[in-house]
Amino acid sequence: MNWLRTTRAELRKLTTTKMPLVFLVVLAVIGIATAIAVAFGTDMDGSKTFISTAADQQSLMAFAANALVIAGLFGAIAAAREYGHGTVVLTFLTTPHRSKAVLAQFAAVFVGGSVLGLLGAGVSAGSVAAGLTATDYGFMVSAADLAQVLAASTIAGGAGAVLGAGIGAFIRNTGGAVTGTILLLLILPPLAVQMAGATAPWIPNTLANVVSGVDHATGIGAALGAIMMWALVPAAIGLGAVTRRDVV
């Protein structure tokens, strides 16, 4: 079985389970909460200055940081459950070269994570626009800035899914993979910043915001490269672990 056919098979695995629906529900809940916050939320003084400029609105709809985490959990669960359910055995029997099988799985979760990121950013932008109809402010974000928000979230979603899948392939336990992903994306980065302030521009949340155009801690090109490294290092570790194991 060639690699493209294996990748398509992995995509079918993802789309024929209920897991993607759960994540779509999460996106819908976030969208509803965002619309309510825009429509009825106020600043401490009762004003709504948090939506009064194009930059404020773009910051509200920037979804890349969320996409990293949500898609990271998606990738971690997708990879780790293969071991929990035993379906990985059939995969390795069908594709004896484990590296090809794992890379196909990473490619599939990259596509799935990218779609989640794009949908999340679209829902976020739509929610902000819907919430604004209940206020005195109009939609101010330009088409170019909106496209940047959508593209950033798509990239972040794909990267996050690969990161999570790498952790899932390494740990092989769904609970452990989810915990590891949360540790790597949400818990360890702030601790690193507290211990070494120079790391602040390179943590996932900051990098995602830079790519979205709402933070300028570093250049967009450097931020894209760093996000890719955040994804590729766990993926390489997971791939290496799988190929070195004598058994599943």
C-alpha cells in the first residue's frame, strides 16, 4: 500500500468516528460564548472599548492560540486511541514499514487539525460579527486582516494536531497523551517564561498571536518557523519511538 493510500485510509478513520463531531461542538460553544461576550460584555467602566477599533476586533477573533490547543488534543486522542483500541496492529500489518504508517497518520491529523483551525477562526469571526449587530459598532476588520486570522488559525491547527499526535504515538495512552499535550502547550510555557523571560516570544500562545497579526513579539516568518518546530520535535520523538519498538 503506497503512502497516499495509507493517508487516505487514516483520513477515513478520523471522519468515520464521532470524535470530530465533539470538537465541532466545542467550536460552536466557543462561538456562542464569543457572540454573547461581544453583544453584552462591557469594560469595567461600562463602556465597550474592547470592540471599538479594528485591532480590538481582530484580537477578539484571533483563534490561532486556541487552535493550537484544540487541535493538539485532537491529534493526541487520534493517535493514542489507536493503541487503546488495538487498531494500530491492523495498520502495521497493512503497512509493515512503520515510519510510513506513522507519517500517514501525522499527515491525516494535520489535515484534520487544519480544518478545525480554519472552522474555529471562521466561527470566531462570524460570532464577533454577529455580536456587533447588537452594539453601536460595525465590523471594522479589513479583508486582508481577516484572511491573516483565518490562515494563522489553519496553520496553527495543523501544527497543533501534529504535536499532539507525536505525543500520542510516544505515550500510547489517551489520558497520558492529553495530559502531555496540556502540559506542553498550557502549563510548561508560562513556567519557562517565569524562569527565563527571554523565552516569552517563543511560547506557543505568543507565536500564534504573532502569526495572527495581534502581537509583534517577533517577526511572522520566525514565528511560523518556531510553531513548526513546536510540532516537528514531538512528532520526530513519537516517530522514533514507534519505529524502535519491537512490539506495538
